[in-house]
Amino acid sequence: MATTTAAVTLTSDLLSDNMSVTASTTCMKAGTTADGLDQIEYGFVEVATGDEYDLIATTPTASKASKLFVKNHSIDETYYIAITQNSQAIGRLYAGDWMFIPADFHDAAADIAITSNGGTNKIEYALIHEGTALTTT
């Protein structure tokens, strides 16, 4: 079965001693340590200034595990995107910034929305999850 592993390395010379932290984890399904997340929704969008874009087209099953990656590929350092969920501010990603967070999609209104500021921002995103709520026809 396919699994997803996330790894992050942080290096800084802001302190008198250099700091380096490396962490990695296998993204697991809810309530298990044996099965990794095995579904992904991926995209790349360009969002014009003032426009809002809902990142996730499907609604993952509310009680299941979800991880969200978002990166602002813009070059101009004054460009940023504001990120919200259910109208609650999560933060801003300036040009070159990225985030990787657990995501809680407890209902259809809990989508992650981004609003572009400063110019057209080029956004890459990936939702890694264990299941989507599918409806029958």
C-alpha cells in the first residue's frame, strides 16, 4: 500500500551557534500506525489580486486524517496570499513561503480559501488524505 512521508529540514545562522533541525514522519490514517495516507489531490493555480480561491474541490471524510501542503511560487516579495478556513485566518504566505499542516474538514464549509494580495500569485497545493465522501447517483 502506498504511503506518504513528509520531511522538513530547518537551518538557521541567526543564533550565535548554528541551528539545524530535521524531522520526518509517515502520514498515517486516523487511529492507526500501520496504514499510511494513500489519496492525494494536487493542483497549481494562479490567483489574481483580490480574488479568493477554494483550494480543495472535494470534501474529505470529516473524521479522517488530512494533511495540506501549500506553496506560494510568486517571485515578488511583496506578493502574498491570505489563508483562511471557515473565515478564520490561518496566516499569510509570502513569495517562496510554504506550509504543511493537518487539516480539519469537518463539513463542506470548512474548505481552505486563499486570497491573493499584491499581484497574481502562483500557488501549488496538495491535500494528502485517507478518504473522500463520495455520493451515489
